[in-house]
Amino acid sequence: MLAISIVAFLPTLQTHGFRAVQNFTWFTFGEQTLRLGFVLDPLAAAMLVMISLVSLCIFVFSVGYMADDKNFTRFFAYLSFFSGAMLGVVIANSLLLLFMFWELVGLASYLLIGFWIERPSAAAAAKKAFITTRIGDMGFFSECSGSTIAVAHCFSTMAAADVLKAPVWPCLAQAPRSSRF
């Protein structure tokens, strides 16, 4: 994983303004299409290397720490799932895909926190973490969407770069003055 991240990082150092985008159509609603994809730019590539390096360190430490555990394989499956979800957050090309990977990070956190589920303290901690992250996710999603009307715009223009470029979302710009933030 680290080697692949470094290979992805090298072109971003050599080419000014490097940006690689891979999109695919996920759903089609009449004439509207929902496109998801991945983007690799210098910041995303640097974060890929950082996440991969930290993950490698955690994996190396965990091999010794979990050596005698009977659920060694399950732990590393959860840890790999967590690392993959974090990498997905970094390279997501749309707010929807970012949110989906963010939810996967939350699920992986729940699985890792509750790894020793037979212990009551681990089960309680996993449940508390799950509920806390669901509350945070609702706030995250509401901030991404802005309002119920803006959700429609968000899902029709799903490219994060397009949404962030707009000075004010069109649906909010046309709203009456009393309903603006």
C-alpha cells in the first residue's frame, strides 16, 4: 500500500498542476446522471502517502501485539478495512462518495473498538462510539447539504470542486432574504 501511494505521489511532484480524475456513472435519473469517482492531486497524493505510512507502522506494531490472539486474522481484516476507508476519504471526487467512505470509517472504528466484544467494557465502548459517530455524521451530512433544498443541488452537481467553487449555492441565492443564513 505504501509503495503504491509513493508511485501515485511521484507524478504530482514532476508535473505542475497535476490532477488525475477517474469518474464513472453510478445512477441515471432520466437526463440526470450521478457520477462518482476518484481524484489524485498533490494534496491527495501526499495524504495517501501519510495514511499509508501510519497504517504500515500500526500494522507492524499490531503484528507483535496481536501475535497470540486467536482472532488475529479478523483484527487485521478490520484494520485493513479501516485503512482502505481512510484512503477512500482522501481520494473521493464527490461529496456523496466522501460521505460514503466516511461512514465506512465509522463502521471500521466500531468494529475495531468492539473487537473483544465478549468483554462488556468493549461492547459498551463500541456502542457508545457508534452512537456518537452517528450524531456527528448527521451534523456532517447537514453541513454538506446546507438545507433540504440544497441537498437536491448537492446530489445533482456531486463534484465537490463544483460545489465548493460556487460563491453561494443557487438555490440559497434565490431564497427570500429572511431565510438566508
